[in-house]
Amino acid sequence: MRTRTTTAGLAATLAALLALSGCTSSDGSPHASSPPAAAPAPVQGGGSGYEGPRPQDQNLLAWTGDPNDAGHVTAQSAAGVGGRITLVRIGLREQITWSNVWLGLAGVDPNAQLSNCYLGVYDAAGKLVASTADISPQLMTDAVAKPMPFTKPFTAAGGTYFIALLLNGNWATNALTLKATGAGISVNAGLTPPALRYSTVLTGQTSLPPALNLSEQSTSTINTGWGSQWYGIS
């Protein structure tokens, strides 16, 4: 008698639970509950969704890296880099109209005698696609990040480019200085010419030639401590 009562009680309780959970058919008989809805897929990347600084956050179109990380100051003697073309590789993800190269000028030499100093851009085939006028006057004043305008803006399709710096003249090694990452040697890890991220080509140049042979990229000067310069694009 006790067993029948207990069994009946359990059955009643189960029926009540099924009714409360909506697990009954149209004729009132209990049926299995539907599986719960699948949880939404996690957001790829995880974390809080934080994104690091972007060039657009500082009214730029692209850069070689966050300028906040360009805390190193790099200097070279006129004998070390004068007449050499220093190349920094940059990749564009989309087409832009490129008007300026921003240079991080860290220090100036008021007694320097500069001439035939230029910034330019070469494409992945080594063709000169844009150049500034002589930037010697801008390298003599205002040790700040500053834009160096091209003589003519150009449309740059997405792809690989090399920002070229040419210095000429005489200056005190530790006075004329540029902002850089400091990654002179390690910046080229895993790379070989013509795809070096940081290199020099040619010597004895007083202007940027119309074309470069990028297979001639060299790291001999880079390995002496000429740290990879910071550049921005606008």
C-alpha cells in the first residue's frame, strides 16, 4: 500500500512539472522537452574587443608603426649615411591618395650644413613614384613629428612600398637625430632582398634616382645601429 501511494505521488509530481514546463502535447499527454537554444558563438578575438591605435585615430592614412612605440632616437654620422638611400618598407591595405610623409625629427644640429636631402617613395618594382623637394631646411628646425609634402600627390594602390630617405651634408652625429623603433638588426628577421623591411642601397647619391635595383638592398649600415625610422602617411 505504501509503495503504490509513493509511486502514484511521484507520477503526479512528474506530470505537474511537465505541465509547468510546457512539455505536453495537444492532447495533454506529456512529451520530451525541446533542446535549449544554442548559445551564441563567441566573438572571435575574445577579450574586451580592444583594438590598438590606428593611423586614422591620429588623422593619418597609414604608418610604419604606432608612433607611441617610436621612443628610440637614432643617429648616424654624415660619413655613415651621407649619400646612401635608406629604405623602410611599408604595406598599404587599400588605395589612398598619398600627399605627405611624416618624419619623426628628434633633434637638430643648428650648425649643420645640409643640402640635397630628400624623402621619396619607391614601389615594389623599385620605381620612384613620388618625391619631396629638398627637405634640408625642415631638418634644421623644430624637432617634432612633421609632414614632408611631395612635389605632387599620387594615387597609391594597395601593396608594398619603400619610403626612401637621402641625407647629404655635414652634421654632428648626436645632434641631428630621428625617431625610430630601435629595431635595426632584428627588423629584417626572416627576410632577404628584395623584400628587406629596412635597408640601404647605393652610395654617393645627391638625388633620388628614378629606379632602384631592390635586390641590392644591404644591411651593413643598418647593423651599425641606424635604427628603423618611424614614418606616417597623410
